[in-house]
Amino acid sequence: MTADCSFLTDLALADDQVSFADGRRESHATDWGTEHNDHESGVLPDAVVWPGSTDDVAAVLAAATDRAVPVTPYAAGTGLEGNAVPAHSGISLDLTRMDDVVDYRPDDFQIDVGPGIIGSDVDEYVAADGLCFPPLPSSGDISTIGGMIATDASGMQTVRYGEIADWVLGLEAVLADGTVIETGSRASKTSSGYNLTDLLVGSEGTLAVVTEATLELAGRPEQIRGGRAIFETLDDAAEAIFDAIRSEIGVARIELVDGLSARMANDYLDTGLPDAPMVFLEFHANHGIGEEIDLCRAIFEDHDVARFEISGDDAEMETLWQARREMAYAVANYDPDRDPLHPGDVTVPISSYPEIVRETKRLADEYELLAPCYGHAGDGNLHYTVLVDPDDTEQVERGEALYRAIVERAIALGGTATGEHGVGAGKQRYLEPEHGAGAVETMRTIKRALDPADTLNPGKIFPETADGGRIGNPKS
Amino acid sequence: MTADCSFLTDLALADDQVSFADGRRESHATDWGTEHNDHESGVLPDAVVWPGSTDDVAAVLAAATDRAVPVTPYAAGTGLEGNAVPAHSGISLDLTRMDDVVDYRPDDFQIDVGPGIIGSDVDEYVAADGLCFPPLPSSGDISTIGGMIATDASGMQTVRYGEIADWVLGLEAVLADGTVIETGSRASKTSSGYNLTDLLVGSEGTLAVVTEATLELAGRPEQIRGGRAIFETLDDAAEAIFDAIRSEIGVARIELVDGLSARMANDYLDTGLPDAPMVFLEFHANHGIGEEIDLCRAIFEDHDVARFEISGDDAEMETLWQARREMAYAVANYDPDRDPLHPGDVTVPISSYPEIVRETKRLADEYELLAPCYGHAGDGNLHYTVLVDPDDTEQVERGEALYRAIVERAIALGGTATGEHGVGAGKQRYLEPEHGAGAVETMRTIKRALDPADTLNPGKIFPETADGGRIGNPKS
């Protein structure tokens, strides 16, 4: 069922800000996750709108809410869980043109940006002042700040610097009825009123559309060294990581790649390295980085590390890290007959990290499927990929069952179904098992209160009702 | 007007869990803030209840909501803004008996505690494992974790370790209707669903009553040194702090005390020190603490520091810090005829710190009153105290005007009316000037949705309507 979006031509928008063309609608109905899973593609939006200002966003939302037309915010389309892919027809609100640096206050380590700015562009903008924006995800050079805020994204450096939420001081956002609000403070701390900023971060555009963000920045570390360790067994690697984190060594990145993933990377890149579990490391410090590296080496040696290579030279670090950097491509290209099913992540308490790694491999064996895994090990994060032949229905079903078993195991270990990619469409079934009925109903109560017409990204985060009705007022 | 609380005797509570005695009711109608301001004392609760379990809390809230009886959570009573002092009659819910360590997972740097546990007891509980709970406020040895969560408290070490919200991984809480919810995750990060944890932290018991908290812990630093610097002028001291923070020196505490406060401390303690602006410092590091101290000294010398004394010896550090530690007592005891008016804080972006310090002194001169100030300078925090003769009506009014002028100046500088003590009753008038009408109405919408009968701590955070009606359904 489509929604009548003809009212868009009556709003104060330029011709190039609205499109009803098939090509534009189709390009806004997929993300990285759905591209790997044709059967999961979203609903085609009826129109795509590119707002150029907060006023544009407010005008579109107010008019859409009046007419009960759904609005799904969109930007780079790099989500893995269908977060920005419409679940219902209506408007795809593409925020990529709102990509300005609005204000920059280097003395306060603060920058105000539009939601459409690319993450690494923020990092580059402030580099000349010795500053950086540290929580960027691995896709930081193509993903937008708005998308990162929507999913509370995080990445390799989260083990040291935290997640996106930790670096957002305040937001300007537009509610479903077109009201513009400002949240947070330019002060580094406040205990004034409810923390609307952290409520909006991670809400995937279901409560409001973020039109500007005040981000905190950090100084660049004076010392950086990086490299790679190779272990005999996956158990050794996972236990070594756990001990290193428990010892609070000053790592800024600590990434695990299992033996299967290593084999795929070695094949893809022709590295000549053993097909063995690897740990990729980066150390940041202002003083004493050598002591941190020595401590890490000693811990890794207790777990029979086979090779431990660290460098301070940029080109050498790049070479040592190559297998990790190319991992997603290596997995995707490993076997032309097998596709990765639902790329995504789970995250567990660090003490359970060795167990979730072991369990993932055990479950893959049990289901007789390949499930390479890697991830931001230092915060208990695991990216697992189930490879299946998309034309083999039985195998796809088996893959789905394996995928679910891994997520359920992570939740049973006190972890989360999604550490950094949001719930979107893909992780809805785990919302209640993870949070319990009371917390989910509390979330729904907030959604209904702030967006009673269910204009904003309907059909996301919360499972739709059995009869297909939507949250709030079912209408499509 | 009182509320009928006789239903409490019908609940499954022991005799010593409920009191209607005047003495108990009176002791639950004040906090540190109201004790200094008799004219601000709250309403006497009709009954005090000491729940011993989550079930007790759920039973009281469900019954109170059914009967439209207000419930004001209470604990140590160390708030400065009347946060836990009833604004309306009803029940004072005293959580101090729910003070257990429920679970402790040192391998995950996590501890689950009841809301009534004293902050420093958490710190001591985990010390044997080399762990600590770093964001404690200065009152951490008498304040409860529940109270800190209610106000999103912070303190001297926030400049390095963040505020309470940064150390709360998850909560168990009871909604107004008695529903028990769990928020957050034991994983160190999650992007699953709305961040209810950070919505409840700082909500001052107006949305739910916290019955258990999962806190993160940190390793104790290997190197600690502390001391004191004395400056010729307040400008020098404030500018030196700004430069030190901008240079990201590794301070864990950096506290400013103005010359007037120094005079009060010197008098009170008979220190023999000059009545000059002082900066109190503590450095934490695992390596290279000497380099950090040298960098700090160089920056302070650029601002003509007169004395710079740092020690690694515990007793010496204690002595150097004495004036700062006794500051509140020194101010309170300075003149028996003058009382501090509304102790509290404002917080501004760090680049505006020198200006708010200058402005506070300028305004005090303009209003011809003494306003000693000190605070957690590293995060732009200023505790200002206006001293007035409580029997001199004109002077009290002048003091109120000065107090308001300082807060308004902080907001104009992009800061917050309350960096660490919540809004409570005392800072309500600044809520809308700080956040704007749209954000405040969004907060109210959330309050109405989660607590439609306005059971929980009514009359706090949000200014009551002109006719004295309450948020939601006026009823007392």
C-alpha cells in the first residue's frame, strides 16, 4: 500500500529536493544488510526528500504527521539491520545534504555538525588543531554522524574511547509534529532535567529526526604503535584478550580474527601467514607506551603467543593490520557460491568473551556451516558471519537457525543482541528476550507519547503486532 | 493538605518499616540545602516507609498510585536542591535499608548494589581487588548510590573519570504502577532499544524508583601524586586551569579556591598560608606521572604561579589539600551572623571558566555581598556561595538577586544551572531558560506518559503551574 505524498510539492522545497522517481526510491530501500539478503528488502518509499535545513525537516514532519504519512530517515545507507530501510511506504528523508560544520570551538574540544556529515570528515576537519573524533565505527569514512547517532554506533577504538553516545554533548532534533528541540548542554556535565540526548542517541529515528549534533573531541595521542599477534588456538587468543583487558593495558584497539577468517584473509590477500587466530593491536599513550606493550607481550606469552609484532612505523603498522582491514571483503569474496547471512554483531561481558567465541565455533560445527568471526574483542564484541548458499533453501534455514542460536547464547551470557548496529528490522525478535516485557513496554510508552501518530520510522525496533498493525495508530 | 496513608498498615510490611511519628516525618522533610534555608523547607510527609526489597517498593508504589498518594524517594538527605524533600504530602520512601552488595563480578569490573549503599562503601568493597568506583561526589562517604543516580552526581574526579551516568551500566527500577523493569546490559556497550538507563539517571525519582544498580568499576592508578598551587590573581589561576585542561594534562582532580575562600579556610584552619587563589591538584597515571606534573608546572609558571607543591607522600598530600577538604565548613563557620544562601553549583564550557569566575566576583562586588567560590574547575564547575544575614530581609533579597544573576550568567555562557546537584525544587526557574520550551515540554510528555497519576516525587524538576496545580493530575 502506498501513501499519497503529493503534498510535498506544496511545501517550500526546491525541485531538486523532492523525487518520486523509481531509481531514487529504489536506492533508498536498501542498506548494507539488506543488500546481502534480498528476501529482507524493505518497502519502496513513495518519495525521497532531501532537506537542506532544520526548517525543511520541520515542514516535512509536520505535514506528514497531519496526513498520517510515515517518514523514514535515511543517510549513507550503511546500516546492517535495515535501520533506515522503510518498513512502510511514505517518505524517505535523506539527510546527506545537511552536512555542514555549523560551529567549531577547539578551545572547548567541541564541534557542531549537521547529521549528513561523513564521520571521517569531522576527524579531518579538526586534525590541524591536534584533535580527533575517536569513537568512529569501521565504516567511519562513508557513514554519516547522523546514522552513527541513530544506532549509537561504535568501533575499534571503543575499548578505549567509548561509543558515540559518550561523545554527543547535545542535539538539535525535530519531533514528529515539527517542534524543534535542543537537548544537552555545552557544559561538559549537567544534571538539569531528563537526559533527552541519550534517549535520542540510539533511537534510530523513531522519536525525532536529529538535525544538528554537538560532538566532543579529544586530543590526538602523542604515541601510537600497532601490530599483530598470532596464536596457536582460538582459546589462547580469547583468553589472552580477556587477561589483557582485565589488566587494563592501554590498548586503543584490540581485535580478534578467528582461524577461519584468517584463512579467508590469507587467501584473499595472499599474505603467506598461517591460517591461525590473530589479534590486532593498537596502543595509544602520551607516555610509557613501551611499558604497555611489554605488559601486553608478557600476558600474551602466558597464552603461548606464536608471533607478536608491534611497530611505530605507519607503513609497517598498515601492513601488519592489512588482514583485519580487508576482513569483510575477504569473507564476502571467499566463496562465490556462499553469501554472508545477516552481517551483524553480538556483545557480551568481557569475562564471557572466551565462551561466546568457543560457543560460536561449536554451534557452527553442530550446524555444519562456515561461521567466520572477528570483532572488537576488547569490549566483548563479536561479528559473526554465517555463510550459506542463497539458492539452497534448506541451507538458508539452517543458517538462520545457527544465527539465532548465536544471538540467544550471547543474551544468555548477559550480553546484547546488538552491540553497535541497532535493532532496526533485523534484531526485533531479541528485544524482549534481552530487556524483558516491562522495559520494552516502557520504551513503547515513550514512543507512543512522543510520536502518537507513529510517523517516525514506523515498524523499527519494536516487533509489529501479529496482525501486522503498527505501533500507535496502525494505518498502512 | 495531608494524604491518607493508613493503607500502608495493610501492606506486607513489618512494624519497623512504617512510621507516622512526627520525629521521623520531620527528619524526612529536610536536606542539606533546606537546612540552610528555613523558608524553603518542604512539606512534611504523612508517613515514612523503609522498603527492604524490590517487592516492598512495588507494593507501596502500586497502592499509592491507586490512591493518588504522592511518594517522594529519600535516602541520605545530602541533596542541595531539595530533591528528596517532599513538595507535597504523602509518603517518604526511605531506601537506606536497601544497601546490599547483590553481586560482584571483579573480572568484568562490575558490581550490583542496592540504592541505599553509601558510595565509599562500594569503593572499599572492591579495593582488595585493586578496583575503585571513581565518580564519587565529595559527599561520597555519606551519600548513597541511589541519591547519586537520582541527581547524576559528580565530583572532584569527574574531570578524568566522568560523572555517575558514565558508570551505570544498568538499573532495576519500579514504575509508578508497581511494574519492575530492568534497563541496560552487562555488556560494556549495547545499541538495543532506547537508553532507559540514562533516562532514569538524573530523573530525581520522578519517573521510577531505582531498586538496584549495576555499576562499572575501574582499576586503581599505579601512580598518584597531589598538591597545591598558589597564584597571585584569580585570573591567573582560572586561565592556568583552562590552559592545563586544553593541554589535556593527566589530572584526576583540579580544584579552584578563590582568595576569599582561601581567607576563610586559612582563618578556620590557621594554615599560615596567604589569602590568595589556590589550585588543588591530583595526578593519576600508570606511567610517566613526572612528565605530566612537569607539563602542568610549566603551564602554571606561564601564569605566574607563586608556589607549586606536589608530593607523592599520602600524609603530605593530605596536608597540602587540607584547605580544600575543609572548604564547606570554613565557609559555613566564617561569620556566625551570615549563612550561605542556597549552596549549589553552575557549570560552563571550559573556555568560559575564567569569565564565569570573573563575573561572579564582579557581581558580588556590585551587590555588595561576600560570595566565596570554589569548585571542580577542570570540568567548568563553580560552587558559589552567597553569604547573607538571614535576619536582614533586604540583604536576603539582595542575596537572592545575586544568586540568580550568577546562574543566569552561566546559562548565557552556554552552561548549565546545575552541573551536579539536579534541579529539585531549587533550580526549577532555570529549566526553561536553559533548555527551551520545546525540550521542557518533551520532558513533561515523558513524565506524564510514565507516571500519569503523578505519584513519583511530584513538584520536582518542573515548575508547578501558576495556580499551584501539579504536573499531570493535580490532586493535593
